[in-house]
Amino acid sequence: MKRQVLSILVENTAGVTSRISGLFSRRRYNIDSFSSGVTADPRFTRITIVTSGDELVLEQIEKQLAKLEDVLDIKKLEPDNSVTRELIMVKIRAKDTDRQAILNVTEIFHGKVVDVTHDSMIIELTGKQAKLDSFLDLLQGYEILELARTGLTGLTRGCDDVTYLD
């Protein structure tokens, strides 16, 4: 199984994410991660999908997406020519005696404490998936109360393949 990251530029219309996820559902393709957001131009949304399958399945996914009316551009985000990131927020049970150790690990990974209560901390961390997974591994001795991940998002490097729309 090969993993593929697709950056899809779509028209920002009602139901576009439903139509895209419906395509995956109808054809029984797997979505490992799905993130979307409006671009600098509010007429367009960029969707990043992480999917997996053999070469034939991945090729079919790309072809089927290209047929959708709202899809304007599809780019494969290859590791060598793209920048990808993910955001996680982790709520950890933190007693007074644990806080400094948790802060030390958070600082090593350039994370940020975004909330503290008398019995917990919420940490925000952005980076490559491997970095986030390593951070979570180091938190094994602590009780993770809640975890939220945004899913992967990314862009290709450079100006060569920028899609300009009127």
C-alpha cells in the first residue's frame, strides 16, 4: 500500500466537501486524513486529502476527483517538493509535580501550552506527522485525557506549479 497526499483546489460552494467525501465512500476508497479551508480568495477552498492504496487505486482516485465539477486543480504533494504540516492539541492530566517535566518536553518540540487548570494542561504542537508522533511517544507516562489532530495540510514548494484563476 502506498500513501498519497493530494492538494485539491475547489470552488467554495455548498456541498463540495460532501461530494468529494461521497466519491470516496461510493467507490470504497479510504481517507486517512481530510482537511479543508478557504484560500486567500474566498471563492476557492483548498482540500488536503491523505489516502492510500495500490498504484491503480491511487490513479483512479485522482481521475475520479478530476471529473467532479467543483474541482479546479489537483496536485500530488510529494515529500521532496512540498511542505506538509499537522496540528495537534493534547490535554494531559498534570499534577503540580508533573508540570515542569511536561513543559520541558513541550519546549524541546517547540510546542506551546495554550491552557492550564489545576489538574490539566493543553498543549498545541505543529509539525510533520513523525514529529507529532515522537512527541506523543514521550508523553507515554502521562495520562492523555483528550487528543485532537487536524489532519495533514500542505503546499508544493516554489512558484512553478501555482494555479492562477480569474
